[in-house]
Amino acid sequence: MKSERLVQLSSKSLLSSILKFVGRVQNFELIDAKTTEFTIQIENGTGVKDAEADSQRTLMDLETEHLIARLNAQSEYMDMNEEDCGIDVEIDGNEEGETEMHGTDQSETQSTTQATQATQAAPNAPRKRKLTSKVWKDIVSVGVEEDGKERGKCIHCGAKLVINTKTHGTKSLIRHLEKCPKKPRNEDRPPYDHQINREMTSEIIIYHDLPFRYPDYEKVRARDLYLNPECQPICRQTAAADVYRKYEMEKVKLKEVLANQHGRVCFTSDLWTAKGTVMSYICLTAHYIDENWHLNSKILAFCELKSPHTGEEISNKILECMKEWGLEKKVFSITLDNATNNNSMLNILKGQLQMISGSGLLCDGKFMHVRCCAHIMNLIVKKGLDLAKDVLHKIRESVIYVKASSKRRDAFAACVERVKIKSGAGLSQDVPTRWNSTYEMLVRALKFKEAFVSLKWFDSNYKTLPSDDEWKRGEKICELLKPFSDITTHFSGSKYPTSNVYFTQVWRIELLLRKFALCDDEDVAKLAQDMQIMFTKYWEDYSLILAMGAVLDPRMKLQMLEVAYERIDPTTSASKIKKLKDNLEMLYEDYKGLNGYRV
């Protein structure tokens, strides 16, 4: 059957005539545009078998011609309108369709006529406007709805919006896509850089004090691959090498900053021994004011110090570090604790710096040694608390009793609720090496005084309830220790200068000790008197260099110090003020001549 439908046309010519139909088909002519190969005429009523066979074959050719004409019309029309506004062509290729086309009814004539009209009308059809906005990638038409408006649907969130471009435009669609919560954001991101990844990993380890094996963590690697499949993991050895390389880079930068530092540098140093490893370490920190008047503190050395820890060994280590950073000629002062070997170390270091810098120390190193105020506070308070052990014994034992088991803690919590105490921080047990922990223990125990009394009534095993006098004594000791705690916290600040507040805070402590030395409670008075002795040992003469800091504070100046000295000892106030003025002028002249400053 398919072989009978084949159309044999000359390859050199194209069809150029239109088949004509009038009523029932009587004549069929196939005309070649350039060469006429044959003409077939079939008269109605003839029954010759050969003519019927030829007629059937010619009808097959005619069917093919109809399809070609209709497809050409559709192709021309679609070329003019890219929005697929073409003519639908339905082709039925089954055997029933072939039988119907083989017939001669009127429907075939109408179908061919419509295809011919479409071919003629296609060139004159209006061209539909092309949709060029990017929003049509995310908005698809859902047709005209019941209200007569054409709407589109967001492919991300499913929201429907009016899309008639003649009346609404695309501005509303753009606004929706900008706020659509489910639309993925295609942000421009730089390509993966393995070197940047390594640098950021080393910064994470340094900033958060993480171990070098952090990049080896399984979940860390899984997260990195999820964020970027191109991420290349690194091992802990690489991480350690990157951290050290980062240290070397920052060290070079800091050396350049310190080389351009025209002012003097103050140092702090401390030495301690780790209990677990029995290794000794020394730390040296530099403090300076930069050109923007910002206080900077930089750790220059944190390293092991071999024994023996003599003054000479410590001095050599500190001098070596100063030379490494190029600061041996910019030393102003060094703050140390009150260890005995620090006194001998400072005398040796002062001589070494004088030889190197050639009288480079200000005022021949007179103000080079500064005692750590916080350490002195610690010594004074510990001296007093050693005497107060018996006074605070029952309060301490009460705290230990409650914290000994969970059953007792629950019972004490019930007592706290019974006496209606608003519980915040619970009880705290003190630590022998930290005096401020004793102060914290007292503050919290006094808060739960009534709860301890209630516990006595319900727990017969509780035998260490303090008496009323002991509670009162605890309140007075707490009042005595509070200024020490506040001042120590203030002295320990690292983000602001503390030299200007030294004088006023030490002056407050001296007045406080004088007040409690005359207290009516003999135990508290004895405690304050012993603390006075320790205070006089270190601060009989206030540190001159730190007192100068108070003078240079515009809120106080010299008049404030005159009033303070007058209240402490009117007989010596004048001589102390004169000594302070003379040393301030001497320091001014050294600064003026030594560095060529314009003062």
C-alpha cells in the first residue's frame, strides 16, 4: 500500500498548479512546471480496470500533494510568528483515513480549500509581540480565569499574578520574583581558591584556639564539600605549617610598626611553672600608644625558660627578646610582680640597657621598675584572709555541707523557696589560691542566710550554722573586701589605660583600712591592722610614675593629689607634692632633649 502512495516527480521541477474540484471529481491533471511527463484523463462512467488502477494511483498522489500544500502553508505562517501562532494540521495516517481520502465526498474539498486559504492569508496575518523579559523564565501562563483576566503562575512558589502585558507590564512580576521566598538566588560568587581556603582555616584555628587537627574532623570536611564540591581538604600537618607561616607574616608586619614607633614602649613580664608538665614559661608583652592615640598590647614572647630561674637568666632572656624586636633603645618601664628574683633581674637589665643604648633610659632608669598593683592587692588581702580563717570557718563549712551531695542541694533549694529568696547565682565555694573567690563565697552565703537557718530546722545533721555575731562579722569582712575586688578588676583592664586611676584607687584603700582598723569588732580590726602593715610595706610612698598619670588626667590634675595627700597626712603632704612636681619636670626635660620632641 505504501508503495502505491509514492509520488514520482521530476527532481528538476516543483509543483506550480492548484488542483481544482467542482462537484464530484471528474478530471485529474498532474502538470509539471517545466516538463510535462504525462496527462491522465478519466471520463465519468468508464469501467476499464486499467483506468481504475491509474485513478487510484493518482488519488494517492493527490493526497500527498494536499499534505505538502498544507505543511508548506503552516511553515510559512510559523516563520512569520515565532510565538507558535500557526495553523494546526491534523494528519491521520491510519487505514480508515486512506479509505476516506479515496472517496469523493464534499469534506475533502472543504479541507483542501481551507488549506489553500490559509496559505494565502498567512502572509497578511498580524505578527504577535515577542515576549523578551527575563521574568517569563519564572512565570508561566495559566490562561484566562473566571474574572476574565489572564494570569501567570510562579514556578517557584505557585503564586498567581495578572500577566496582560498591554495593561499591566512586568514590573509587578519583577517585584514578586525579587521577594519570592522559594526562588533560588543566583549570586555571583568567586571561583573556589584553595589558597584562600587554607588561609581562612589557619585564621579559624588561631582566632578560636582550635587544635591543628580541626581540618581532619569528619563533619567539618563533609560541611565543606556540601558548601563547595570543589573544596580540597587539608591535613593537620598542613594546618600547622599554615599557622606558623601566618605567625611569621604577622611578625614581620609588627616589626615594621614597632620600627616606626617614635614613642617609648612599656613592658610587662611574668614567669610561672605548669604543674602538669613541671615546665617553666616566661611571657613578655609590649604596650604602646600608636599615632592614632590607641592603646596597643602585643605579646612578643611566650616561651619556655630553662632553670635556674636566677635574675641573670631572666634578664638575658628578656634582653634577647627586646633585641629581636628592635626595642632595646625604646624601653620606658617594665612591670613585674614582687618575686625576689625580679628585683635582681631588673638591676642587671637596667645596666645592660644603659650600655646598649648609651643613656637611652629616661631619667637613668629611675622610673623603669613598676610593681604590679593587682599583685600587691592580692598579697594584702591574702594576708588578711589568713587571719580570718577562724572567723569564716562556719560559713565555709556550711557551704561545703550543702554542696556535698545532690540530696542536700535539693533540700537547700526547698528551704530557699520556703523563705522566698529570689535565687540567682547559687552557693560558691572558695579556692585557696584566689582571694576574690572567698569574697564571692561570702557575698552569696550572706544572701542565703535565712535559708541556712531554715535548713537547721529540717536537717539534724547540719551542725555548722553560724551565729548572729558570726554573720555580722562576715558582713563586715565582705564590706572590707568589696573595694579590693572592684579595684583589682579595674586594674586588670586591657582595653583602656589604668595608670591614671592608680592614685585615687590606692588612696581609697588606705582610707578604708584606717576606717576598719578602728572597728568595734576586735577580729575585723585586727585583720585591717595587719593589712595596713602589708600596705605600708609596698605603698608607703606612692609610685611617682603612676601618680604622674593622675596629674596628666584633666579630670584630676595636681589639685586632686594635693587634697588626697592632705587627708592622709597633712604633715607630709607639701613635701610629697614638691617631690612629684620635681620628678615630673625632670621627666619632661628628658623627653624634650633625648628624642628631639617638640613639647
